[in-house]
Amino acid sequence: QVQLVESGGGLVQAGDSLRLSCAASLRTFSRYTMGWFRQAPGKEREFVAAISWSGGTTYYADSVKGRFTISRDNAKNTVYLQMNSLKPEDTAVYYCAARDSMREILPTDSHWYRNWGQGTQVTVSS
């Protein structure tokens, strides 16, 4: 069974940085496309970033482009989300998502992803 565990969330001030981690219990982690999504109170879950199985392709939502960086360490079965210049509107629960796919196309639709973590709260104060 696939298990994804996020960590690294917290309460920060606007302009600060955080790095989220997602540890995956996958023997074949390197075969998986990984994504980050977020959900703010009263809003739908939205795409943040994704990275291909090889790490060679990444894609970002316009709202985070230039501020967030997704990366992965296949030796550690971990995907990261480095978040810089945080804004109050980045406040949300952040979820890690995965699907066994070795395509370089990175879907932004949450329904495409098969496995999800429990989420980690990020709160940015103004």
C-alpha cells in the first residue's frame, strides 16, 4: 500500500520561506509522477506543482511560479516543495499526490493522481 507523509508545514510571516517534504513508502518511487496541491478553507483543492518520474520536467501553477520549486530525491523516496516569498494567500493545507507514470506530461487535475497524503498546514500571516 502506498503511503505518503507530508511534513514541514507551519506558521510563518509574509516573505518567509518553508520547505515541505513528502516521504513515500514506495519501492518503485522513481516510477511515480509526484504533485503538490493545496486547499484553503472554503475553496476547492488546487494544483500547485508537479514533477516527472525522472525529475527532468516540472510544472507550476501561475500563482506560485518563480516563488516555489519542486524537486525530488529518488534515493530517499522524497519529494520537496521549497516555498519562498510566501504570501497570506498561500495559506492552505498542502497535499502530496502520486501516480505510477513515467510520462513526461504532468497533469494538473487532482483526479488523475491515485495516492494522497494527509496534508500539512501552512499558515502565512501578514
